[in-house]
Amino acid sequence: MSTAAAPDNCANCETPLNGHYCSHCGQEAVLHHASTREFLHEFIGHYVALEGKLWGSLKRLILNPGELTNEYIRGRRVRYVQPLRLYLTFSVLFFALLKFTGGESDGKVDIEGTTAKVMAPVSELAQNVGKQQGRLDKLDPAAAQSKAAAEAALADMVKEMREEDDKSAARLAEVEKHPAAKVVHPAAEAKKDSKDSDNISEEYIERKLMGWPLLQHQWQIFNTLPADEQLKTFKNAMHHYAPYAIFMLMPVFALFLKVLYLGSGRRFGEHMLFALHTNAFAFLIFSLILVVNFGLVQFVLWCWLIGYLPWAMRRVYHSSRLGTFLRWSVLMLLYMLAMGLALMFSSLFMGILTVGH
């Protein structure tokens, strides 16, 4: 650490200094040279360990639903991490984990390996049965006669199958001679109807996009992509734009709370504060669920996630159990609908809009 003497005035705002920090802007009186050590010290000292903001915020956020919001409303704010920073930290953490762990399991099944594993014991069993049957044939003449009868029945069956194949070939040759009398296979007809339906849908969409040349152009480019590329486009758009879409839903979440608690005397900013804290908690729990692969722990996290919001609502808004449950049910229904629309917009619309860019 440097032992340089403190200057007379603050380097940031030129206010006369009287102590280790500026009384006007809060900047340190003695500034150290920019270095990796200084950056690490600043992060650990001011964000994690010395001031204890993160740990105090996490303790109340996780273990005491609604307590962090109540503390902020009471005016105790300096000792905790700011609500917006808390939300952004855990939302970025969640979407980063979702992006890097979401493709770990591709869901493909090793058919050849599975078939080999299944057929190996079957083949072994068949060989053993064949060996045992050969031994019995040597000991029992009646078994040999039964085997000969079975082989004769099998030969008759093969003969009948060949006759049916010949009849089918004859009918096919007859149809080839008379194209008008061709019979359309039901599967082919269904495929044709599906293709016609897709064409109708595409034509309908293109007609709706006539007044939007940019969207129409992007839609045409999107239609030329293979199916796997289209799916990849949606996934990329989801990972890129979903965080912004969900962040834009925070005022919507607060608006739902404002409507549900009309007459409570709460300002919109207090509803917004509650929305940031509860959604930050949700992102934190979702991140833990992605990381933890132990089933029992995931079950406990899901239970705590479901019960957290109504518990926090009851502590912050001081309503009855029944009133809290009814408001929570309506809030979840409305918010899930809004989130579904936001995610659909971010993945479908923005995915198509960014094709080729």
C-alpha cells in the first residue's frame, strides 16, 4: 500500500479534504496507481468483504422474504447492494449459465449402442437355445420330427409371401400402364395437404407484411434457411434478447402490483423495488438449479422459489393470507402471459429481424 501524503483538495471535485474521503463526492483522498492488485482490492474490499454489502443483502434476500425491501423502504440503504445492481448481477449470471450449460445435453440417443446392448444378450440366449435344442434332437427322435414339421410350415409361409409379392408387382405394373387410375397413398396425400397448408400460411404472412418491406425481406430470407438453421436463429435470439425483454417487464410487474394493491398507499417506486428484489431472487435460485445436479436440492429450491413470492408479498404489503394468495395467483397468471409474449417476441420476431446480420 502507498503511504503518499493526502493532497489538500479532492482530485475529483476540488473540495478541500478533511480525512480519508472527500466529504462532497466520497472519493478516497489518497489515490493509488491503477494496477491489477488495486482492482482486486477495490472489488473485494468494497463489494464483498469489508463493507459486507453483498453478504448482508444475500442473507435477507434468500432467508427473509420481503425483508430487504422493507429495509430499503425504512431508509436503511447504504448497508445493502442497490436493488438494480442486485437484479442485473443475478440476471446476467443466470443467462450466462443458461447459455453455457444449456447445450451440455443434446438429448440424442445412441441408437446403435443401445441396440447392440439390447441385442447382445438376445443373441447369446438364442445361441444357447440352439445348442440345447441340438442336444435334445440327438436324444429325442420326436423332437427331430417336430423340427422337420416346423421347417415345412416355415417353407409354406415363405411361399405364400412370395405369391403376395408377385400379385403386388402385377398391380403396380397395371397402375403404371394407366396413370389416371393411380391410387394416392394416404401418407402422401397428408404430406401434400400439409405442404399446401404451409404455402397458404406463408402467403398469408407475406400479405400481412406487404406494408413492411424490411420485415418482408427478412421473412423471405428466413424461409430460405434449413430447419436446423431456423431453430438455431431462434435460440441465438432468445439468448441475446431475452434478458432485455425480461428486464423491460419489471415496470409491468410493478404495474400489476399497483393494480392489485390499489388503496394500499404504496407508490409505484415501492412496487418497482419489490419487483427488482423478488426477480433477483428468482434469477439466483434458477442459477443454483442450473448448477446443482442433485435432485433433492433442486426439489427444495423449487419449493422455496414457489413459496417465496407470496411470503414476501404478505410481509411487505401486510395483507391477509387469503388476500395474498388470491393476489399472488392473479399476479402469476398475468406475469406468465406477459413473459410468454416477451419471450416469443425476443425469439421469433427479433430472430427473423436479425437474419443475415
